[in-house]
Amino acid sequence: MNNIPPGISKSFLPLADPDHHSGMTRSPTDCIDLESGKVRGSVEGDVEAYRGIPYAAAPTGGRRFEPPQLPEPWQDVRTAGEPGPNAPQRPRKLAGLDAAPLIGDGWKPGDDYLTLDVLRPADGGGGLPVMVFIHGGGFVVGSKDASVQDGRTFARDGIVYVAINYRLGVDGFLPIPGVPTNLGLRDMIAALRWVQDEIGKFGGDPANVTVFGESAGAMAVADLVTSPLAADLFRRAIVQSGHGAMTRDVGVAQKLVRKLAKLLEVSPDRAGFAAVPPGDRLLNAVDKVSLPTTRLDLRGPDGREPVFGISRFIPVHGDDVLPVQPLEALRQGAGADVDLLIGSNADEMNLYLVPSGVRDKLNSILAWLVLRKSQPNAWAVLKAYRSPGKKAGQVLMEALTDLVFRWPARRYAEEHRGRTHVYEFDWRSPRYDGGLGASHGMELPFVFDSLATCTGDEGLCGTAPPQELADRVHAIWVQFARDGSLPWAPFDRETRTVYRLASGQAIREPRMPAADFLP
């Protein structure tokens, strides 16, 4: 695995400038005639880029709380050269860490934000594999334009790369009475349908589509694998630090509806929320309800909170998008025709606990108080992860990493009836005196071969991340998208084969202590 598969080039534009869509020499491309109108992109080095193409109509007015509609046609040639607006949101900050490469620069206002970018090799060609990326951000922040996920690296290596924006927060993931549920997931499905209809015009093969995402984007991908509305829209799926266990029953999720309505002083229904336009008032309420100090019990009937407080806004099950919980859908055979690559990072929860200093401040009682809000057997969990000399904050971090990310990903892999491979990203960043480790999001600059965006004194990866590892990891993703092949054996309940990306070793992974405390 030290060799890069044939056809993957390292000759490419530098990615050090986070504002990588501007300030470079461009020339126009030929027009592409889409169903909605003609678009013209630009040549960026050895890649053709078409940015900000509408895959659905602007979600405004009467369309705000409706499923995505067909984009409104245009007459003149549309210049698809700029990223355009994204969904309303507030940027998130972490002490001592530049988070913008991971989640973008915040809200870029504008109505027409249900858009996507298409990047392809400038030398053209047809029948190319397609990769569609769904960004993360807890379903409340993020953008297709975050610099770490620069898809030019995939286009450089023969992929037609697509990245999408979708509705977030109240407009995308709040089950408001009188409003269709899971509007954000419906946006993603609409984008994937657009890919099926239009990607051939960009040289892509609609029969060879890989959808992939990270964090909330990975949760969404795992959900879409099981959705009857997304059947036949993609051939493969890559789930990076995600799984299908983070959905809520509609009834439980409507506690959030009522809480927000109370904060906004509106009725908890479509009319009430429609009276509050996207903007500061709505975002203030989202910020307030997202605080860990806000009293809001979103535990399910089993006493568990499936997101462990990381985000209030997640998809719901029990509708036409997700008729049943995703794990149950997998057991029933959903997604069996999809090749799956799923994995997690070794120290996921460090991103949430280390920059804030929380991990090093906790004692055993505080660790128990934190965990008991989401896990009914909190003390037993901590006991299972405790060992001599290990501090309480480290115990909590390891327990939450397994509970929130690693074990649910393995459970998803166990239930998936199609071909399944599991990875673990195990390279540890030196940031915070080595405390950040292989945290949440750490694999992204390696997957995208975009280390320059996360390198530096405040970068996720520190000052000297290994380019050789980025070459290898990126090549693995490219090869999987091309033909589904991977350099290690599939995962099943008995062999439990997991490939450690940094060390390049396939291991038989032991059962985790978290297995005793999760479904």
C-alpha cells in the first residue's frame, strides 16, 4: 500500500490559499446544455469547474417548507464560476484551532443556495466515475465550499466530483407540524437525481456514482443508503465518522419544535415558523437551544440520547424518507446493492474536549454528570473504560469516542448485507501538545489530499503532516470510486477486519466495551 494506484497524478495546483476559488488565471469552458439552461464554467489549471449550479429552486416564499422543486429555467448562458450562497448558519469556533477549512466561513446570504459544484478533468473524456460529497457540520453549519474538501484533487485524478449545499437547522431538520419531514435529506436526494439526469453531460457515468460524506454528511449518507427514495441513485457509499444510529422518532424531535417556538414566541407549527424569516432572530434561537445548559430532554424511550448532545438537529425516522430506523432497514435488506466503505478516527471526541480544555478539567463525578444526560448506564460505562493511572477526562473521551462514533459504525457494518469494508484513521496530530490525536475531522485533509489547508500553527494537522499518507489515503478513495476495489478484506461479524490507514495494516478488531451499552 505504499504505492499509488496507476493514473493518480501529483501534478496539481497548490492548495495553500484557503480562498482557492479566486485569484487564479481562468479561461472559459464550452457551454453545457442542461435541462434548466446553459452553463459555462472555467478552467482552473488542469480542472474544469462549474460552480453554483442550481439543482433545485430557491427555497423561499411558499417553497421554504416544501420538498425541493425543479430549478427555475434561465434563458441566457449562466456563468457558473462562483460558489454562490449557502444555507443560513452561524460559524463555530474552537480555541486555538482554525475551523474554517473544515466548515467554511459561515453564512453567505442569498436565496438561491440549493446548488452544487461539478469539477471534471480539463482534458475531458466520458464514462468517468462520479463522486458526490455531502459536507458535515452537525446539520446546522457547513458548506460545499469549505477549503479542506477541495474536489479539484479528485478531478485531477480522473473523477467527476460533485459537492452540494442543502438546507440546515430549522429549515432542513426540524419536524414542524404541517411541514414535510427531513427536508435536508430530500434536498440531497434531489441533488442525486440531478446527477443521474445531468452528469453524463460532464463526462460522468451515472451508473458509477459514489456518494460520500463526513460527520453529519456521513450520517446523511448512511441514512440515504437505507432510504427507499434514494434507491438506485448511487452504486457505492463512503461513510466517514458517521453511521445510521443518529435519528430520532418524530414525537421526540417535536420537543425541540416546541422549545424553539417558545424561544421565538410563535406557534409550534408551519405558520409560526414561516413568520420568522431566515436571519439573526432564527439563528439566535438555534444558538440558544444548542447550548448544553439549555434544558431540553431529547432522550428516546430507551433512555438514550442518540447524538450525545452534539447536535439538536438530526434526521427523523418514521416518514417516507426513513420509514424505519436505519439499522432496522439494513436488517430488512435495504442498501444491499450498495458497496460500503465506513470508518472512524481513533480519537474522535478529542475535537470536542481538547481545544476547550474540558478533557483535562474533568473529575470522575463531572464525567458521570456529562455522560448520564445521554446514557442511562453512565457509571458502568465509565467503569468499563477505567484503568489504573488514566485520568477521568481521558476515560470519558475514550468512552464517548466508542459510544458516539466507533461502535455504531461497526454495528452499521454488521447489519449491512452488501459488501462492506471498515477503516480506522489512526494518524495523530501533534496539536495541543499531542492531545488532539486522531480527532474528528482529521481524515479529511488526507482523503482530499489537501493538507495545506489544515497545516500551520493553528491548523488541524500541525506544521508538518505526512504527505505520503495523504497520497495513500486519497488513492484508496479514488480507486474505490473507480471500481469498488480496496486493498483489504471485507468486514463481517466473525472476522471483524478493520484497516488502519496510517499503519497500513488490516487487523481483527476486538469487541469494544461500548458494545454492552448500545443496541
